[in-house]
Amino acid sequence: MGTHLSTRGKYGVKAMFELSRQAKCGPVSLKTIARNQGLSEHYLEQLVGPLRRAGLITSARGSRGGYLLGREAAEITVADIIRVLEGPIVPCDCVSGDASVHHCGAPGGCVAKGVWEMVRDSVAALLDSITLEDLALAKESSGVPGTG
């Protein structure tokens, strides 16, 4: 993820929120998701494959086809979506756990690495604690999930 969440992650969370919001209505088309969330339908087309392969969404074919959540909204976290679309949740590559990543090469190791590990763990824990159901409840009450 680096230091910024890309459009993939932002759109993915919004699209998944829309699917959870309409869960009782049956399959939802990408056109409807795009319209309701102010997103590009073309861009959404690129996101459904990874989300489907990860089991976060399922597809229904036919004239009334579209997409559904692959699990209950209470079982899908923001972190699940971000990890599928963005990869590991890390503030910088040196704490990604990827052995192929080149570290800064500071003699004796990076003095800030422990800080970046704490940031990584804190952000991941927060995003792991917020479900799509939490987002829906927060939207209804205009609150911020995970802060109460």
C-alpha cells in the first residue's frame, strides 16, 4: 500500500459498502453501484475479479444478474478489501515482510523501523476491526466506526 491508499482500495470499499447496503435487494449491477457511489463503472469492472476470487463477492448471471456479498457484512472487514485490492497494509516497504524488498541499508539497521512496524500493526488492527456492517451503522448515525 505504501503511504497512500490508491483508487483501487477506495473504490473497493465504496463498492463493497454499496453491496452490503443493498444485500436484501438481490444482485446489484455495476451500473447501480457506480451511480449510487459516484464511481467509474469501467474502473469497477477491474475490481470485481480479485474480489470474486477472494470470495468477498459472488456474481449472478442473467437479466437480473449482478453482484452479491460473498459473506455476511459483519464478516467482511475493510482490511479484507484493502488487502485483496492493494496488498499488505504497510506504511513503507521495509516492514512488508517481503524478503525481496530492499531496505534502506542504514548501518546497524533503521532507527525508525520499530516505529513503522507499530504504525503497520496499529493501522492493520483498526482496519481489521471495522466491518461493512459497522460502516452501514456509522452511515446511519453519521459516526465514525472504530472510534467509539
